[in-house]
Amino acid sequence: MTNRELEIFLTVVECGKMTETARRLYITQSSVSQAIANIEKEYGVKLFERLSNSLYLTAVGKQLAIHGKNYFAVKNDMDNFLDNVSKCRKIRVGASVTVGTCVISPILKKMKEQFQDMEIQVEIANTYILEELLLKNEIDIALIEGKISNPELLSEDLIEDRLVLVCTPEHRFSARTAVKAKELEGESFIMREQGSGTRKQFEDEMEAKNIPLTVRWNCCNSEAIKNAVRDGHGISVISERLVREEVRQGLLCMAEIEDIELKRYFSVVYHRRKFLSEELLAFISGCRAFGAAEKGSL
């Protein structure tokens, strides 16, 4: 089986149709059929069931698709390694929105001092999107606020953080330092979008207590959330580090939710088959040092 035949097979898996595969790869449909037939003949297996003009992966086909994707991921890693060695130091870093707002810049600034010729590409997105980018090898490593469940990804908790309830000075919770989760029922919430680690943690805690959550606004960045809360459209649960200045200025009030767990960690995440270059190891060390320094200053 050649790399080209494997590429054609994986494209068929993705497209679901040989005609679409042929169009995407700029080859004939007969070439697609021949590539699949060559693999099946060489190994004496059947990769697809053809029923009612539709293609369905067999058990063998499903396993080959997994191995094929892993094979090209490793090959891409080798290509990237050789390309980086021959050209320049380069890493592709992902950061979830809270991390991207408060944490990633000082960590990367210190890295630039250590590797002055290094090129750093940064992608800021929610945890769900970053997980997909890691699995597709479109970023090398990420620092995220959510939990990763995919077994192909490894994570290490490094930087402590906590979520807090925020409201306006006019809100009934404004004079409180703590509230109970049950008191939040019926409140209008302004929250991050689906896929955000912040939102998932809070939703999971409320669901565990069977307390319904009323989300009126879905926002993809922290500034939109803070502005909406300040204008009285609702309350929110957000990282404490994002609202410290507004609380200090008296623009927002902050309280703990005393009967649910809102402590969390920012975690470094990378693919289990990722080659950890000197630069990636330095990034992980930088995250550890940032977390330790914050903890020591408390």
C-alpha cells in the first residue's frame, strides 16, 4: 500500500463518496476505485460495504482509518521537525480565551528572551476547538482552561485559577461575599459560548445539583461578558483574574458560590505522539514556573 493509496482511502472515509473524493483530489473516479481495490487485494480485506449506492466502513476499514490518521500525524511531525531544524525555531501554541487574555503573553515573552530567533504562532480559541486542532496537528501544544477527555491527548495541570460570580453594585448579591448555588435559580446568566471550559465546568456543577441554568447571552470573549454584566443584563461566572481591576474600581462585585467547586487549573495539553522539542519543553517549563510564581505570591 502506497502513501497515495492510503491518502485516497482516508479521503473517501472523510467524504463518504468516491465522486467527491475524485473531485477533491483532482483525479478520476476510476483512480479512486482502483486505489481502494489495490489495498483490498493486497491484504485480502474488505474496507467498505457498498449498499444502496452508499459506502459503509467495515470493521477493518474503521481500524485502518485510525492507523492511517496516526501514520500521517507522525509523518507530519517528522516533516515539521526537519523543516524547523533546517529553517528556524518555530512552535504553534494554542490558548483558551481566559488563558489568552491573562496568562499566555508573559509566558511567551520569557520564551522569546530564551530563544530570540524563535517564531511563535498563537491560536486563541475555546477548549473544544483547541482539542480538534491538536488532534489534527494544526497546533503543537496548548494551554487551556477546560478538561480534555480524548485519550490521544496528554495534559498536566500547572496554573491554579478559580471562577467567581460577578454582578453589578445594584444587584441583590452585591453586598455578599458568598452565595449558595440554589439562589442562582432563575437568574439571567451571561456566559461564554458552548465549547468553553469555563462554561462547561459551571454547567456541570449546576447540573450535578439539579439546578437549572438560564443563559440569556452567549459571548465568545470576556470583555463582552463584563460589558453586559456592567450594563445590568445579567450576572456571570468568570475567572477571578479577569475581573480584579473592575472589582477594585467598584464597577463590578464579586462573590464565591460556596457549595460548588469552582477551583480549577490551566493545563498544558499535547498529543501523546508529539515529539517534545527543546522549544516545547521550554514552553512547558515556562508554564510550570508561572504557576509556581503565582502560588508563591499568594
